[in-house]
Amino acid sequence: MTSPSPRPQLRAWQQEAFDAFMATRPSDFLAVATPGAGKTTFALTLAATLVELRDVERVIVVVPTEHLKHQWADAAKRFGLSLDPAFTNSSAVNAAYDGIVVTYAQVGMHPFKHHAVASARRTLVILDEIHHAGDAKSWGDGVREAYNDVSHRLALTGTPFRSDDSAIPFVTYTEDGEGHLVSQADYTYGYSHALADGVVRPVVFLAYSGEAQWKDSAGEEYSARLGEPLSPEQTARAWKTALDPKGEWIAAVLRAAHTRLQKVRANMPDAGGLVIATDKTTARAYAKILEGLSSTPVTVVLSDEPGSSERIDEFSASTSEWMVAVRMVSEGVDVPRLAVGVYATSASTPLFFAQAIGRFVRSRMPGESASVFLPSVPVLLRLAEEMEVSRDHVLGKPHRESGWSDELLQQANRTVSEPDEAPGYESIGASAELDSLIFDGSTYGTATVAGSAEEQDFLGLPGLLSPEQVRTLLAKRQSEQLDAREAGGRSSGSGSVGSSGSSGSLAADDIPALRRELNTRVSVVAGRTGRPHGAIHNEVRKACGGPPTALCNAQQLRDRIAYLRGW
């Protein structure tokens, strides 16, 4: 070991997890902690302690990406541990180091070599983001083969669930009484706990809708509203059209996100923004749009290009405004100053979404909040609403069908995460409007046109707010909006939406407006009663019947609004 700097003081959850491990020093220990909570600090404190006690003589860290190899090696120095991130399958272990950092891909390609390295000495293996070991059969089998004889295995993850039946190596599964095997963690620290402790930031999701238009190979044109109940094919087309860098939707959303970032930087001068793109072509196109808005250089990170890790490190250490990246920045990359995000990808699995949002939640000072812009697509809206739900990996009943509460996610996860477009598809364009805000599992309807004064009001939310302050401010604005809407209905001589025989100023088939009206009334009731939005939605659905809100037709929405007006 090298001479360490003073070790970081452990947070309460880290100390509890540390004590739980040290009480028995088990062969296997699975720690589940929300992204941004500090899994690395916990793991390296444990590793340094075991080395000092001579319980182990070597430390091996296994990570998903090349960038994380260097990130872990740099972090280990603060704990007096020297880990070699340059170890390859063709090299020998350098005795000057306390251990090595490798990727799951490395282990999968040559498991017998890694078994020899791990079993040559008493070894602690840290399996970072262990769910990745199930990504490919070679990875899972390789990890089992390489590390089945070590002294201790510490598995870490912020998302211990998968959308398939690939078992995660060295994770314990137990019967749930219904014929399924459920993963069991030895210690769990969820997002809701971390939020209450001030360890992570609250996240406000800003969902943008709009009318999308495209045409097929026969030249026939189609139009659909982003976020409406559509077939999987129509949803994929409308979603892809919105994300087209040549269209107005993404340009409007990037402008709004940049405006939001400027507001946040008034309180946090180094706050940064991240756009997560689907592929490198759109990433470069998005960067070009941002270059016309930003006063600082825009960093573009593509996982298959040399120097990607260095560009991430440079951005992290700078005060530049924007970084645009494809998938590699969605997981494990630590850039604490990220405070504004744009989810500009068609990836829709719960695992990818949770890891992507995890890039924005790390808290540096009391009162910080994060803002994430995303398309108003039912599957993404539900993922945002369910952000605080704790999940486990279920074998025999994939997570897409066991851990979510309604038909929307089951349908969405039956489709591929990034839908391929049929030949001949051509985007025509899409408009953008701020459809709703989601915070703490609650949805607040807005119905504001992109660039309008009303949108600017929401984008001007202070960057330093506690979760309770965010909740109070959104509820206040929601109530004011409802009052203004009802006042407008009275002045025009007609009732509000849901009134018998009248639909007020809204068309009877204006489903987006009806849905916003319903969400607004639910928010007002929640503010008056203190009950969760979800509980009120469930009660209304039970009383009125019908499908989830996002699948309701106009009459079903009016019935629910009328029911709430009677409260």
C-alpha cells in the first residue's frame, strides 16, 4: 500500500454497509446503492481495511468500461491503494501494485488467466455494476470461472435488475412463493433514502410533447401527437421524428434546456449539462445546435473514438456548459457538476433509464436540484414517475412484467429498446411544447408552448431548492394554473372540462388537454390532502373504471375529471 491521504468520512449508509460486511466477512456481499450515493468510497474503504488487516493480499476491481478503469484507479490512491488500470490479458501482474482494474469484457475473453491471477493470493474482487455480468453468456460464465475461488467478492450495483432471465453471477436468488427466483441484497440504500438524507439531488423531469409528421416509402404522410396512446410502430416513428436533429422539436428542447442551465448557473456557476444521444451522427448534430447557444466549447464524447475518457475528465474539471455523448456516459461516469440533462435517445429499458438519470443526482451542496428534459412518451413518463421504486432481479418472470404497475411498461419492454426504422421512413418535422413536469412521482400538467412566457416561468425554477420547496412551488403553480383555467371558462360563459353538457374552452376530443386537466386536479387534491398523486389516481381509476390514464379516451378522462370535481 502507498501512503494514503486522509480517507473520506463515511456517510451513515456506508458505515452501516461496512459494519454489516465486517461483522462476518462473508465470501459474497451484494450492496445495492442508488447512483450517486458513493458506492466507490464504501468499496475502497472496505478494500483498504481488509488489506491493512492482512485478510487479503490483492484487490481486483471489475468494471463495465475502459473509462471506469482509470476512474477507479485514481480513486484508490486516496485510500492508499495502488491499482493498475493498464493490465491486459497479455501482460503479467506488476508486483509494485496492490491489484488491478479490468473490464468484464477482458475477463470474458480470458477467464482462466484471471482465475490464475485471482487465486494466486488471498484476493478481494470488487464487481462494479455487477448486473453487466449477465449482458452476455461469455461475460457471466467468464466471471464465474475467474473468481469462484477468491476469498471475498463484493458486488456493487445501483440497479440490481434486468429485463431478462440472465442470472447475475454470485448473486443469491430466493423463491418468492410463486415459482420465481428473486435477487437478494445484503445491504440496500435506495434513491428515496438518499434523497431524504441529502445525499442525492431531487430531479425535476420536464416532458415535451408536440405534433410529429413523417412519411413512408410510398410517400404517404402520417401525423401523431408525441405521447398519445399509439401503436408501437407509430410511437417509434413519432419519437424518432422528435429526436431528428433537422427538426424543430429537438432544437426547441435544447434551447429550453440551455435556458434552464443558465438559471441554474446563476446559483452554481460551474453547473454543466449533458445530452444523451442515440448514435454518434445525431450526437454531433446536437452539438452543432448547442454551439449556436453556448458561450463555451461543446464537448462531444463517442465511445468508439480514442481519447473519450480524457475528454470526459477534461469536461468534469472545467466549467464548460455542455457535453453530448452516446451510451458510454449513461453509467458509472462521475461528473458531479452535471445538473441539467436532455434524454435524447430512444432507449427505453428501466435499466438504461435509471443509470442515465443517475448521472445527474449526485449532490455537492444542500438544496441543489437537477432538471432532465425528455420526450413525452408513456414509457418514459412512467419510468420518471417510478424513479424511487426499489427493484430486484426476478428470474422466471422478467422485471418488465413483475416490477411495474400497469400495461404501459409491459408493452414498451416487449419492444426493442431502440426501435429500428423500416426502409423508406422520412421525418417531416415535429413541433414542441412543455407538456408536464414530473417530480417525486407526481405529474404536474403545464400545456405551454415552447418559447412562451409560461414555459419560461417553469424554466426559471431556482437552482437551489430542497425537495419540499420544489414540491410546494410546483403545487402552487399548478393551483394557479387551474384557477386561471377555471376563471377563463367562467368568463367565456361555459363550464370547465368535465362539466355536464360542456367541455369549456377545450375540444371534446382534446385528449392531451383533458389529461393535463386531470393531472392538475389530482395535484390540487394531493396538495390539500397530503396524499400521494399515485394513490389518488388509483382511487379515481377504481371508481370510474378504465385503463391507465395514458391509455384513456376522451370520455374516460372527462369522467375522471368530473369525479374529482366532486371532491
